[in-house]
Amino acid sequence: MSGGRERLGQITGTTPVTARHPDGWSDVRIQERRRGTPAPRDANTRRVMVAQRSRDTAPELALRRALHSLGFRYRVDLPIVGMPRRRADVTFTKWRTAVFVQGCFWHACPSHLHEPRHNAEWWRQKLRGNARRDEETDAHLTLIGWLPLRVWEHETVDGADERVAAALATRGHPRALAISTWTPAPERAPEGS
């Protein structure tokens, strides 16, 4: 093998192709798309889609920080037993609880889904498949005695960490039980009033 470019094509099963940048100012090496995937509308759309993270997203990090500040300890990006290529974002292994932080677009949020107009049918099938995969994952986890919990990216961090704590309290987690029984003290009137 003479270099990394040929190797890239051999590893992924596609051939790298040289293409002219849309502005015409330089040649850019891009990789052919996977079979069955429609072409992106433009170079900017492709760049946005390639940049999508599969883990450590902003909503996921915010939830993890909130849970950690409440004293919870957990595992991150743990594979799901018996389901290849599926991972839980936050996992409480002893308490058999798996938390998934879902993006509204990628997981077809019923409240916030904005279906793309370009390649609409392909996207409809893709998003429907993602939702179906989530349901299969939840069914599998329930079958093996785990509690799956789905948190949407549009939820507030406070609401999401309360839902996770409440779910853990049902499993007997001592910190979650302590949090659920704790109520804030009433505010006092300022002295001298």
C-alpha cells in the first residue's frame, strides 16, 4: 500500500473521490457516501451532518454534571448487553438503570420533530427506524430486568435530573431515596421587617 488514502477506501469499503469545492477555490478529498444514502444538498449540509456527535453532546454533559453534583456516580457510554452497537449514555449498573439522552431530531421527538424537505422520504424512514430501534432497546432492557429512561434534549436539566433521581429511588438507590425525602426549608423573612 502506498498511502493512507487508499487505505481509507479499503477500510470503509468505499473509494475516496476528488471533487471540486462548490466555491471552486480548491480540490477537496471526500469519501463516497454509503450505499443507499442520498447525496447531501450541499457541502455545508454534509459538513453539519459529519460533525454530529454520538456521545458527549451538550445536553448529555449538562445532565451528567447535574447528576454528579447531586452525588450520583455512574458509568458513561456503556454497551448494552446482548445488543451490539447500542450504548447507554449514563448507566447505573448496580441499580440496573440505563439513561438515554435523546436529540429531538435524531430520535423523532413528537413535540419538536422538524422533518427535512430535501430527501424527505429517506429521512422519514431513517427517523422512523431510529425510533423503532429505541423501542427495541427499551423492550430488551425491560426483558433483562433493567429500567430504561429516555430524556429529551429539550427538557430542563433540573427536570431531567429529578426524573432520573425518582427512577433510581424506585430501584432503592440510597442517595436517590434521601433526595426524594428531602424538602427544602421554607424561606425566612429578612430580619428587621
